[in-house]
Amino acid sequence: MDGDRMFELAQALAVAKSRQDVPAAVRLLHQDMLLEAPAFGTTARGPTDNETALTRFFASFPDYHVALEGHAGNGDTLICWGTVRMTMTGDRFGVVPNGTRAELPVFIQFSFKDDLIAGERFFFDLSALCAQSGVSTDAVRRRVFGDKT
């Protein structure tokens, strides 16, 4: 796939997610879409699971916004980097956040199929998110990963 088209799709997804527009985001995803967020240990496959994952994510981070600041690709894979801003809310992670909006570097690996996004691996520093949110990284990791960490 052409690098400009890959970035166009990634940017459209970033805009949809920054608006918390789940239907618009899902329209950009391939039927086999695999979303991975290693910091949270989560994966979602297919449109229904991705819709559920995004809805749940936006409930925890209702002001999520990502700005893609650069990218590189090789025809099959696109890597984007930038900044994510988001405020941890609620008790999903078993902690009480301080309400401060976190600002974190992010990088995202995309793959594509049939002119749609088929894979997204979303990387950020969970410890930095927790520190800026005023919560214990250890407590969040226990909630997310259980006793296996």
C-alpha cells in the first residue's frame, strides 16, 4: 500500500478517536482488525470487539486526544509517533486518579489490508500515565495483569 494512503488512514483513525467517534473509527477497520495495547495487556479482534474496547477506553479516558507528529513506513507497516493527552477517570483500574490530564509520548504500529487498517499496536509508558494521574503503577498493574506481574 502507498505510504501516503497508509498515513491518511492512520490520521483519520486518530481524528475519529480524538473525537471519541467510535462508529467513524470502526468504519476504518478491516474485518480482521487486531488492536493491541500492551501497557494494558489488552487485545481486541474484529469490529465488535474493537467497538467494545474503544467504548470502554473512552469511558476511562473521556478527553483522549492523540496528535501524530511523524511517521515512517515500508509498504506493509506504518509507524507513527506523537503525543497523547488523556485524563484517567473512574475506578476501572482500581485506583482513584487525581483528575490531571496526562501528556505522554506514544508510538503506534499499523498494518493494512484491503485499503483498511488491519492492525494497531498502541505503545505508551503506563508508569508515566500513572505518575501524572497520581496513582500507583503497581496497583494499576495488579488490577490489569493480576498477580502474574
